[in-house]
Amino acid sequence: MQKKRILVAALNWGLGHAARCVPIIEELQRQHFEPIIASDGEALRLLHKEFPHLNYEKLPSYHIKYPENGAYFKWKLIMETPRILSAIEEEKKLTKKLVKKYNLFGIISDNRLGVRSKKLKRNVFITHQLNVLSGSTSFFSSFIHQKYIRKFDQCWIPDFEGSQNLSGKLGHLDKKQKNCQYIGPLSRFEKTATPIMYEYAVILSGPEPQRSILESILLKELKDASEKILFIRGVMSDEGFQCDNPNINMKNHLFGKALQEALNCSRVIISRSGYSTIMDLAALGKKAFFIPTPGQYEQEYLAEKFQDNGIAPYCDQNHFSLEQLQKVQNYKGLSDLGGSAGLRGCLAFFHSK
């Protein structure tokens, strides 16, 4: 009997959207669906490495890039809006072809606004941003995003619905939209009892040039560190990268169980405050030091939220120093908030007739 085919489409904006699709794809397979992977760039390469046996399709690229000066980030996105909208229209055209090519039963789109089909009754949108923070234009950007969300049959929010949650005002409205459902945080990792090998693990990700800018800052500030440090650059390259400090173990990338083991054996994680990273660190119960991407309101909000709640400190990347990491000992770290609404149960949506 032919398995029902579900298209899983992830936005290529850093690796976070692709990473949180990993447990979705795994659960689809456990429930005897056939996932079809769709994305572009490094997000597509990550998913293809995690699931080399699955069919995958390349989607149009949004070509999201950060300015070197974070203060211009919002205005750069506004200037690029026509190109992004054009990519969304191309997504719609390609999705029509994929529905026919694979005889799709349903779609799960992680922030791919154009990946849905009127011919299907099971179009799911995944986002933790019901409110899209953009400074003085937050009301407008949130209104537009919520309008897109209402076009999908369901919206899955990877968080808890109550006051004990990870996303704060990003994922919670004063009045819940009818098609929204909280499914609990998504993470591909599990906490294991692993001996600590590294005092710090640096996890880099996100679009250029900000990824490279932060990498340069961290390597400069950590060049004399005496602690053992694992430094994962977050680039899909096999070309070696040398570091003068013998205490720093450089890796371009790690995947699957290797990355899970690396994080479990590290005492403190240094990373951006992206939401997918936060979900992973909560699943692992880790202490963290956050460095939000300049100009990205979402990451700045989350970093401030967790510092104010006594969970993890942060600083902007231009003020980072080795001494800043001493603050971590005064914070309790992230932890699982106690159970999940259940990704497994949510997939019953695709079992229904």
C-alpha cells in the first residue's frame, strides 16, 4: 500500500527552521508517512545529510542576508520585500507541480509562506512568531504574517500555551486564532548522562555576513582561553580551519547524534538566541550565554527575556569578552518545562479521512 506523502518545507534562514523539522520528519516516518523534503541552500543540505534516503526538492531562495550594520537590518528587509514576495509566488507555482508529481496528501511548511495548496485539505504552517517584532512597524508586520497564517488549515506553534513558555509574546496573542494549535517545543536532541569534556561549546549559525563577523569576534576574544572549547562554525564545508589556540577544537559542522553528544558533553553553550537553539538547549537542560544577531528584534527580545528571568545572560556581539562568560554561573540555565502537547498527537490531523 502506498504511504501517504507529506511535503515538509523549511525556510532557509540560518539552520534553525531546518533543524526543528528533523523531529517532525522522524515522527512522520514512525507513523508510516513518506516525507518529501523541500528547502534551499544550507537548510536543504542539512536535511539531506540527516535524511539521505528521502526525496528532496529545491525551492526558490529568499536570499536573506544581513547587513554588516545591524541597525539597518529592518530597512534592508523592507528594501528586499519585492524580491521575497516574488520568491513566494515562485513557491506557489512549484508547490502546484509538487502536489501533482508526488500525489501529495498534505503539506507542513515551516515559515514558507507560499508552500500550500488549495487542492489539499491538510496544509500546516509552523511558526513561533504570531507577533513579528520589527520595532515601530511590529503591528503591521504581525498583521501581515497573521493574515498569511489564516490561509493554512492549521498553524502549529512549537511552544506551550500557558504562562510557562519559551517564546513569550512572540508566540502568544491576546486572543488565540482559530486554526492555531500549541504542540510543545520541538528538538532533535535528548539529554544524556555524558561526562563533561568542554567548558564551552560555541554554536554558530545564521545568514552571512553576521555569522562570519561573530566568528571573528569570538576567535579573537577566546584566543588565550585556557578552558577546553568546542567551536562549531556552522558552515557546510569540508575545508579545514585552523585555530592557534590548542584548547579550541574547531568543527565546520556536526549532525545528528554527533552534535547531540557534543552539546551534552559541554557545560555552557555560547550561541545566538534563535528560537530553535533555545528549544534545543531547553531539551538538554543547558546553561547558555546568548549573543543576539544585531538588528534582529526577535533574538534581542528572547535574549533579554531569558536574562530578566534569571535563566541566561547575554551581551551584544561588539561588547563580548572572555570575562562576560563569568556571568553564567549566576544564572540557572534552561530546562524542559515539563512535557509537551505532543507532536505525535498533532499528526493525527494527517490520519483523518
